[in-house]
Amino acid sequence: MAEKEVVEASALTKMIVQARERGKSFIQIAEDYEITPEKAYADYMAFMESENEVNEYEYRLLQLRRLERLIDKCYELVEVGSVDHMKLTLSVIKEISALLGLHKEKAQQIVQVIDQRQVVLVTNYVQAVSDTLKAQVLRTVTAKKAREQLETEWDRWVAEASAEPLKEIEQDKVKV
């Protein structure tokens, strides 16, 4: 079995990758390093292929690094009072928040919808268990008075037994 050959990226390739992370085009990279755009592209693609397939997580990290570098560049100008760069920095921060999924309002709405659906599922489950259990108990109890009491009191007993657990579900606090 042949082992995969590990090739260290050249200094030029590393600079090309860093330039791409900064958002430069292959034409700009070619001008900066006095190579052809085709060479810049080929070196970049060879490096990316050697890094294995880029998954969503890795791509998010790449984008995050790009945005952080942009903030670094803008922040120096923000410190001297540049309003335009302050606005740009804020928009980059918002983009980072979006990239990292930090929009809690949306997440809270999704959780709330899931909670509401779970309450319905739990309530339906309790009702189904109650109905099944009642039918089985009524099949086994033969005394007329006991059967009448079961039929008249069953719903109240179930309501009393499930009142506290339902309060906990509605309050999002469950005692474990």
C-alpha cells in the first residue's frame, strides 16, 4: 500500500492562498507576484486539492479569516475617527455574526415552534395512553359500581395526574 506523499506548499503558493483569503482575484495576485493568472489559479487549486475536500466548516473558517482581516484593516482607521470605516466595520461584524449563526432571534423562534409542537405531541401521547389504559382497566373490572366510578372519575384523575408535568412543560423547566 503506497502512502500518500506529503508535499510542503511553496512560499509562493502560501502567499497566493493568503491573497485569496483576503479576497484578491487571480489577476491581482498575478500582478502582485509577477506570475500569470493561470499560474496563480493552478497553484491555488493544487493547494486546495492537497488539503482534501473543503467542507462547510472549513469554508466558514476561511470566510471568517477573511472578514477578520478586513476588520483589522478598517479598525486602524476607525480609531482615528473615520465614519465610513466605522460603518464598514459594523457591517463586517454583522456578516461575521450571520456566518456564525449568531442571530438568536431566529433561533429562538425555531425553538419556540419546536416547543409548541412538542407540547402538542406530549398532550396527544398522554391522551392516547389514558384512553388505552382506561379501556384495559374497564375490561378487567367487572364490578358495576367500580366500573361506573372509573368511567365518571377517570378524566378528573388523569387531569390531576398530568397537571404538574404539563405546567413544567409550559414553563420550559422539567425536574429531572
